[in-house]
Amino acid sequence: MLSTMATAASKESYIMTAAAALISGCALLAARGVAGPRSVMTKRIVAGNSELNEFMTSALQPMLDRYTPTWWTNSHIQCVLTFLVPQSPVQYKRDVLTFKDGGQASLDWALESSLNLDHPLKQDAPIAIIMHGLVGCSDSMRSLCAEALAHGYRPVVFNKRGHGGMKLATPKLQAFGCVQDLQEAINHVESAYPDSELYGIGCSAGAGLLCSYLCELGDKSRLRAGVLISPGYNAFDLFCRGRINPVYDFLMTFTLKSFLLRHKAELADVVDVPSALRATRIREFDRHVYMKMHGYEDLESYWQVNNPMRDVDNLSMPLLCINALDDPVCTKETIPYHEFRRKPNAMLLTTGEGSHCAFFEGTFHLKSWCNEAAMTYLDRLREFSAASDSDSLSVPEIPTTATTA
């Protein structure tokens, strides 16, 4: 069954969000002038000392140096372009997952037949498990899947409970940082392709889920590495202490309410639907939905268990995080630079501009730079691992300005 995953309600919420962001973006662009100077131009790699990070810095620095965001955009226009720029024509085959508690989610496998690939995928091709954003699904991950296919990976998108056009089989939504469903999904992927290496890529809220998994599982992770695109790191600071841009807080709450309306009948007995629909901030919505559904006394208790950074000391797998310093959602104040400086297997890549999961380049034919950056990181990581296994790695000399900061 090929997917066409966006429902009418989700499309309506996306259009409303896009329209509001476009209006604010155009106003700001007009205020500064199209030809005016960029306010932030910082490109930076921050990483702990290790042979791995030296090798990866040498591989990623040229790509970072070449990144040139679309000249006629600012952070708000970049953000709205994620809704307007057509996705690659990738088609999916869906596996419906039934969890131990009776709940259901899905895995959408990107079909290589939907693209003209130079070489067919091998049976043991590496697999990229992709995690979508807050109210997204595989439909918004098509271009990332196309990039993964072009790099020789078999991409599959994990659609959480109630996402991707699926009805809720039980009155339960996945908590922000709960990894149980993801673990069962990964087990399913391993069963289908036992000889393939598994990697994770998470976008926005999906980055939070992937971070939770990698940090909670530590060296028991079934994923060999992860890439986080526009992660928010400390979600409690982001949503409950006002780190998020208030306009985007309101807009994202609107999309969450649209998502709730699609599952109102199934959730009416376990959440406070009327109060949730009156929410104007994410923390208010979480209080009436996720906190109530999962039995927490307050938001601090909820985020203590679900914050993506809660087990960061357990991280053992290689990790790349990509953030734009003009991101209005996961703002630059949330970036934990000190964690990257002290971890030998983690790397932070920042750009001055790129907004939230956008990073568009080009003037008319726009393409997201972060998709290629994510896949290049995984390519070079596999190259490093293969060379290390054969004891034949020769690490090139690294310019001192390209390593940590």
C-alpha cells in the first residue's frame, strides 16, 4: 500500500502555520532589506578530542564551508519553505506495527523503485531509521528518504501512534521521550533485515526521541550512530521556561490541537480535551494531554522522565547534531556546547542561518543542505569504522581552526 499520508486536518493546520510564519517572515525581510547584511554568519564545528572527531571534522568542514543559504530568505521564510517546497516523489510501503499493549504505529519503507537509482540496493544495505517532527509523518520526510536512497541506504520512517493517517488502536499517545515504541520498531526492522547496519536520523521532536533512545540505551543501542537535525536538547527549558520563540510556541500549539481533534473520540476519557483545545502554549497543552494521560503530577515530573538530555552521560554511540543559530523553535540558547566539548564521540555542527529543519540553498531550485550533511556524516562514519576495523586508517592533518571551539 503506497502512502499519501496527510489528512485534511493536518494539511489545514500546516497551511495556517505556514501562512502565519510567511507573514512574519516577509515583514522581517522587508524591514532589514533583501540586500542587507546577514545578522549571523557563524559556521562552527564543536567536538571533543578523539581520532573519530578529527576524521569527521576533516570530512564535514568543506561541506560546512560551502553552505550558502538562499539569499532571499530569513529564518521565518526558511521555516515556511519546509511546507511549500515540494518533497521528492518517494513512495512508501507500509508495515503496521502492533505493540505489546495493543497500540499501533507504522513503518513506511521508501521504495527505491520510485527513483531512478544508478545501482539497486543490496539486501544488506545499511538502513536509516528516520523519526519525524512533532505532528509530522513520513510525508514530510520524502526528500530526506530520497537523499538516503541516493547514498545507498534503505530508509524507513517510524510513524508514531496516531501519525501518518493512522487511527489510535488504544487511547494512548507516545510520550515525548518514551523509547519503548521505538525499541519495538527497531526490533521489527532487525528481524526484516538481520544483516544490515542500522542508523538513526531524527528531525525536531524526532531528534528528541532519537536522543532519548541513544542516551537511555547507551552501549546497548541497536543503532550504530545517530544524526539529530534541529534538536532542542533540554525540552523543559524550551517549552516550560520560555526558550522557544513565543509566536512559534502559539503556532505549534495550534497544530497540536488539530492533531488532538483527529483523535478526540479515542482520547476523550483519558485527557482533558476542552482544556487542551483552549491552550495557547505547548506547556498548557502538555499539562492537559500528556501529563494527564501518563499520570504525572506536574510538568517538571513529566519532563524529568521524558527530557531527551536526561541520560546524556550514557551516550556511547557516535552522534552528529545540526543546529542553525537563527532557529526560532529550538533556539540557540538551548545548545549545550559543554557536552560536545567533553564527549569524544559527539559532534555539533552549527550554521548562522538555516532556521528549523530547513537549511535551504539555491535561488529557484531549492534543496535542503542538512539532508546531504546527515548522509555524508553516516557515509564517512562507516568509512572510518571500516578503516579502523582493518587497522589501515590514516587520519589527515586537521587545521586547528576546524576542530573544537
